[in-house]
Amino acid sequence: MENHTEELCEGSQESVFAFHDEVRKAIQSIGGKWKLEILWLLSQRTHRFNELRRAIPGVTQHMLTAQLRELEADGLVHRTVHPEIPPRVEYTIAEEAKRMRPVFEAIFVWVSGRRNSNKAARVA
């Protein structure tokens, strides 16, 4: 595997440590059991809370709420409350998170490759 730190971070040891710290923070902002799945769903379209809950098997209401709050605090998700009775809350992916599109595309390629190799193994 390539050493991306050397490519992206020129300069002193302090700048390397600062870059590593930024990478850790980025990983933490998308880490967690449900965050990538939430971002993937929101990258497709706006969702209401219960739509997200139904679309993610196994997530509890409490955990979905916590993960959405963290994503919102990290600037990756926008929450819009419409002043209606009952209130309608919609979640959309933020511009910052839209830049993760290549990550999702890489995951799709990886899954496709795994699926094809699993089919080949079953046939053999």
C-alpha cells in the first residue's frame, strides 16, 4: 500500500502529526455502525427520520437520533424542521459530505468484485 502521508504532507514532523490528527478526526466523523449507511442513503435523496429508520435494518430510534446529531454537528448532514403539526423533519446530505462520492463508488466497485469472486468460488 502506498504511503499517502509522504505525498500529501510535505514539511516538518509537526505537519505530518497535524495531518495524521486531521485524518483521525475525519475517520471519527464517519465512524460508527450506521453513519456511512446514513450518508449513503442521504446521498441518493432527502429522507425523513422514519424513512431512514425503515431503510436501515436493526437501527434503533435512539441510535439513529444520536448518529444524525453527530453527523449534523460535524457538518455532514443538514436537518430541516418544517413548522407543521406534527413537525416534519427532513435530512439532506451537506455539500461537504457530497465530496465523499468517490468513497461510495469505491465501495460499490469493491462489493461488486467480492460478489463476482464469491460466485466464482461457489461455481468451482
